[in-house]
Amino acid sequence: MPPKHILNAPTKLMKSLDYGKDYQYDHDAADGFSAQNCFPDTVPRTRYYHPKERGFERDIAKRLAYWDRLRADKSAGGEGQ
């Protein structure tokens, strides 16, 4: 089951069960990244793609590293939390 905070709450019952509660919209964050986990707590964060240090993949690696830093900062209660 997905976490309740990412589930839509179109009915009063679902709202009363906290569906959608505390959802963080990425575009509302100052840096455009909420670092919110959208997977169940039982599913560990796994990286499946490991870009090479060549061509456009180098830029993708930089972006992934940037998101990792933001996620670490936000989980530690840092800037943008």
C-alpha cells in the first residue's frame, strides 16, 4: 500500500482517514524539491541507474548527486525543510 500522504482523498471518509494529509508539493518548496518519500516505509531507497562519466550522463550524475544532497539536508532538518 502506498503511503497515505500521496493518495488522493476525493471523499469525506478518505479525508477522515488522513489520505493526502501532509502531502508536500515539490513546486511549493523554495528549491523545487520536497524530498518526500513516495514509497512505502518497508521499501528501501534503491538506485537502479548509475550514469557513466561521459556525455549527457555526466549531467545526469550531477543532478542525482544534487538531489541526494538536498534529500540528506532536508532529512537532517536543514534548509528548505
